[in-house]
Amino acid sequence: MQSEQFTHNIRRKRVMSTDGKIIGQIKNISFDAKTGLLKQLVVRPDAGFDTSGFRVENDAIVIPFDAVKDITDFIVVDRYMLR
């Protein structure tokens, strides 16, 4: 899959923690320009989602790509790697 198509598809997905809580929707994705590897996801949290204890920048939660466990209908992230 081309990286442009992957990025387009992943940006439409919602993010869920491994314990089943909906976190929000992808706002942006950052990657290493030299290697092309994804570094982090920037997630717009759902209204009412408690962001305390999470890394938040400009009203968005920053999630290291290492926390991603699965990408299907949702992007599933390991809740223990988020804080």
C-alpha cells in the first residue's frame, strides 16, 4: 500500500484504547522524514473524554506510534503506553 493511501485511510479512523474506551479521531500524523516511519498520532479527543494524565498539545492527545496495537475499523492503542 502506498504511504499516501495509508495516510488517507488512517486519518479517517477513530482511536480506541485496549480497554475499549473511545479516545477520539486522528487529527494529524507525524513521521520521520528520513526513514518514513510513523512517529506519533495526534488525536482530537471526543467531547467528554478525560485527557488528564495524557500528553496533550494544542487540545490534542499525542500518542506514540509504538502504542498502536492494531489497525482495523479502529486504531487500537495500548492504554498503558499512553500516559
